[in-house]
Amino acid sequence: MITVNLPGNTPVDWEDWETPLLQFTEATGLVTSAFDSSGVRRIGPKTGSRLAALLARSTLWADDGPGTALERTLVQSVCADGEPASAQFGGLRVCTQPLMLGGKLYGVVVFGWRFADFSSPLECERIARQIGLPGHVLWNEARLDAPVSAERMATYTALLGTLSRTLDRQREIIDDLTRVNRTRELFLATVSHEMRTPLSALALRIEVMLRTIADLPPAAVSGLETMRVHVRQEAGMVDDLIDAARTLTGHMSITRTRVSLGQVLRDAISTVETLGHTKHIVIQVTPADHGDDIRLEADGRRLQQVIWNLLFNAVKFTPEGGVIRITVGRSGNTVAIDIADSGQGIEPDDLPRVFDAFTLQQDNNATGLGLGLYIARRIVELHQGTLSVSSAGRGQGATFAIRLPATRG
């Protein structure tokens, strides 16, 4: 990949121009080259005719050749005033097209090297002497090469201008999107960290008051405990924001160790058992040993986070007296973890968006940011696994399926 930086440090990938210039050359029969704003040829010369191929075998476009010198002079002129320039080399016409990005000139396309009228043996002899070719050889090709009139060259110039504006506009759009995404990701990461610090201080003060102040009135204790719950909820949302920011910026990572699936599953279940008992929800695990014999090369903490999130959602969206069934197993090189609930289910139209960021179910979801499933899928993907969902529809429950690569032995 050949790139150059604009004055604003915007990288220009010259490979973006390779195919368009080749297609333009083949369609028109002109010779084309691309120079950066410092006068360095980045692409070409590309040839599209027998005459151009002959010229390419001469010294015309050598580093110290007369054609290269002429092209660099034209490029300097375009860079100086931003306007197209043209010149003649014998009877061969050479034109230019400025390349702009964000209102700044970053390069120049030089094109042409075709006769405007039918040439003559004498003219070919004069050109040939400058570029180290036998005069009769150049004449034999030139007399068979159809000239390019001024009108046709104007058409080619307009075509190249349209091509240039299209490519540069696409690049500007991509740059704008990249800038917006980076700004959003930086904002999300910064705000998340700034929010975590005061929440941690508030949680610590609440715990200190509950543990150290004796004879607090029942109403005060109740109020502090309620505050503790809310602070934990807010802290959980901030953690989700931080994890989401890490996934967006590509900074989320996992640390693999050899873990027991049974232990990971038990730890995840223990975090939702109290909430499940409150709603009289039965959590069934198959097999009974929770998959103690299944080993994974995984980040145990992150994998527990995935399973906890799925179980927490299952408990939240399952009515009182419902059932959550967890099934684990291994088939060949794949470990399967299925979590099925008897809850409110998911409408068919909503299934494709379940794992999108900031997606909230309409019912029973007054808290949260809608980031849990988005983060969970990303964690599973970092383990080279998949996370999917299925549901028969409203009131039919939902099943989340985790598939992970198994560890050999």
C-alpha cells in the first residue's frame, strides 16, 4: 500500500487510483500517470496503444528523460495555481487534471501523449532523436495511430474530471465517517471513565454509613440500601458503556486460560439465583454436573459475564413461576451452551436486531442501556465462537445458543 499524507495528515492511498487509471487508459488509448503534490510519480506511466508502448521503451519517461521533465514542470504549474495545464512535446499533446481532497490539492494526473493531427516523417524524426529511437520506427507506429482531436481530448478531460471528483468525494465521505466514529468512540470511553469515579466514591460512602453508623433509623437504612441498589445499577451501566467503547475501538481483549465450564456456569448462576427465587423461577441445568468434564481455553471472567447476562435477561423477561433451562454439552470440537426461558419471547421482526447496540425490549426493561447482548456477542466472537437467538414469537420464550471451540484432551 502506497500512501502519502496531506497537509492535514489525511492519508491518501494511491492504490485507489490504480484500477480507475488503468481502465481510463485502456478506454481512451492515452498515456496516464499520477503525481503527488511534491512532484513524485506515484502511478504510471500507463500505456493504452501500440505507439504509447513504443514510447515507453524509449528514454522518454526515464528519470532524466525529457517526458518526465515536461510532466514534472506541468505538475509544478498545477500545484502553484491549482489550475489545469497543458503542453506539447513535438506534436504530442500532454494535459493535466488536479486532484483535490477537502479543498486541498494532493496530486495531479498527467495524461495524453497523443498526436492531435496526423504526424509526418520529419516530425517523428525530431521526436525520435530526443528519446533514443530510430526515426523510421517511430514513424511506422505514428502513421497507424489515429490522432486525437481537440474536441475528443476535451471529452476525455471531462471524463477524467468526473472520475476524479467521484473518487475524491468517496474518500472525503470515508474520512468524515472515520472522524465521526473516532469522536464518538473517544467521547464514549472518556465519559464512561469519568462517570465511574464518582459512582465508586458514592458506593464506598454508602457502605461506610451502613457499616459504621450505629442505631440508624429504619427509614434511613432502607433509604441507604435503596441508594446502594441504584448505585450498583448505574455502575453496571457504566461498565457496559466502557465495554461497548472497547468493542467499538477494538480494545476489548480476552486472556485465555484452561477453565472448567462447570465452574464458570455455577459462578454465573449464583449471581442471579436470588432474583430468580424472588420470582419463583426454576433454573434447571442439564447435565446435573453442569459440564464439569468440559474444558475450555477461555477467559473465565468474560465467559461468566456472557452467561450471567443471558441468565439475567431470562429472569427479567420470564414471569413468576416460569422455568429457565440450561443445557450444556460437547459435540466433536464444539461446546454448546443453550439457555431457554419461558418468558415473553421475541417478535420475528425484532430477532435481527437483538444483538445491536442500545437495543431495548419494549416490556419489563425499565433499566439498562441495551448493551448487554451486544457486548456478550462480541466476547463470544473474541473466543472464535458464535452467539445466536431463536424464538417462536410473543409469549413463546426465547433460546440463546452459545457455540465455542472445545479444548482437546
